[in-house]
Amino acid sequence: MDDSKPRGTARLSRDGINLHDPQDFAGMHKAGRVAAEVLDMIAPFVQPGVTTAELDERCRLFIEEAGVISATIGYKGYQHATCISINHVVCHGIPGAKALRDGDILNIDVTVIVDGWYGDTSRMFVAGKVPRRAERLIQITHDALMIGIDQVKPGNTFGDIGAAIQEFCEGERCSVVRDFCGHGLGRSFHSAPNVLHYGRRGAGARLEPGMFFTIEPMVNLGRPETKILGDGWTAVTRDRSLSAQFEHSIGVTETGCEIFTLSPAGLFHPTWTA
């Protein structure tokens, strides 16, 4: 399925990026809130001994009971409501029978469709007591996301976002994954632009009000290279170093941006409490 074509969106930027109307922000806030609520719900269940399949099933049932649609079930043959990526898995980890161990860190990524709008978010979780180096990686990755979001305002470029993230992470002696990126969304799951988490200031398309996209840096303790496992989905660090990721969906406004996927319970960061 080609989901890159705009649906019901007449306006495009000079770079071919969908420009949404002000009233479209309400739809994205609604979808983003539901996606964030899924991850708020699952937080207390992330414990040693729980399998990733159990976590995925809880998310699937929550989405079903909310009366909305999972965007990932059936997407390109994928059959789960979440991607769950543990330790050295960078992204697109498939839920299964693997039980979490004390000290595991994991990213849970969920996308829902609400009234035709896509809400896409991911965040880090910890099973049991977090090791210090993993805690540090999680904090750096969260900070990198927010530093990238701080660059989102009309007149800046996508290169400004990527450069800010890269400069910060490399200054903390971590690496930014190059093989995966953020993306446009709205009434489609993936659309232009590709939102790189590295780059050069001033490069790339210029940000304009009405652009909707994700920022979702993947940050490694080791080198940035990844490889795809034989299942065709799971991406891991080549050097088996720990990896972390946070993701928000955002919209560019006249003066800055709005985050659509804020945690209603204040649980976006695994060490935060409501």
C-alpha cells in the first residue's frame, strides 16, 4: 500500500510537504492523545517476567476498547499493535514470548487512527532497576528529542532539527542512528518529509505552519550502524550496544509548534511519576 499520497489535503509546500489547515490540529491532538494514553496505560505492566507479547496484547485490547484503529496491525503484513524494542534493538522489535529481565530497557512504539488522523508516539520503559549507563542513555535520548523540538518554528529548516540533535548526542559521546528517521503524517501514516536526526544547519526544506511530522531520534551508546534481522523488521545495533528512542508527533504553528502526543499522565519519561 502506498500511504505517502495526501488524502484530502490540497495545499503543498514548495518542497512537496502537506500543509494542513488550522482546524486539522484538533484532529491530530485527539489522535495523539489516544496514542499517548495507550503508553500511559501499559507503563505499570512493564515488569521483569512479563513477555512482550503480553504487553502488546494489553495495548491491542486498549485500542480496541477505545473504539479506534491500530495503524500497524496489517501494515505491510505486520500483525501487532506495537513495536517493542529491547536493549540493543534499535526499532521495529516484534512482540513475542521473550520475558523481560531485571534491568532491561525497552521502547514501545504505537500508532492509532482516530477519525482518519494518525497519532504516532514511542517512549522508553524500564523493567526493574535501571543500570546507570542505560539511565544515562535514556536521559540523553529524551533530551535530544526535546532539543530537536525546540528547533521547530517557521523559518528554520529540517537540517536545523537534525544538526541540533546530532551535536548534542555526539557531545555526550553517543551516536545517532542514520538508517531510520522521522516522517510526515496526518491523514496518512508516512509522507514527506523524511526527518533526519543528524545533518547541517540551514539545510533541507524550510518549516512552514501546517506541517505535521514526527521527531524520533534513535541514539546508541556505541556506533551508529544497524542491521536488519532475518524477520525483515527488527533493527539492531551492529556492535550490540544499547539503543534508546523517544518519539513525538508535532505540528508547526505560526509561532513555533504544538506536540500532539504529550502524556496525559505525565509518564513520557520512565523516571517521571504522575
